[in-house]
Amino acid sequence: MNIDTNTIISMTEANQNFSKLIRTVDKYGQAIIFKNNAPQYIVRGFPNPETTEYASVSEALASAHKIMSIYDKALQELAR
């Protein structure tokens, strides 16, 4: 996993400066909280439902059909 060094925040700093953590998430989309010099947590914001694009029902059904046709044998075995 590649980690952007701009998104790294220590556990101590996250506890003491929550607003900095949130600003980092707002700017980069996520923040990685390190504890004992190792990544422990990823903090992400929720996507804005007004600007998020969703697949249509027909696109979702087409994707499901494609996946089911690729893995048909495995799905049949699991169904037994």
C-alpha cells in the first residue's frame, strides 16, 4: 500500500488536534493514523450523495450477470 506522506498523522496528534485530522481528510480524502511508527487506522470522509454518480439499474444488472457467468461453476458448487 502506498501512503502519501501528507496524510500521515500520529496517534498523539490525532488525539490532541482533531481539527487537523479532519482538515487532512477534507484535503486529501483520507488520513492515516500511525501508532508506534506503524499505520493503524485510515480515516475517510463520506462521499457527498449530491455529487456521487451511481450506476443505473440496467448497468448493475449487466455487471452482476457478467460476474455470475464468469464464476458460474464455482457458484454452482457453493450452492450444493
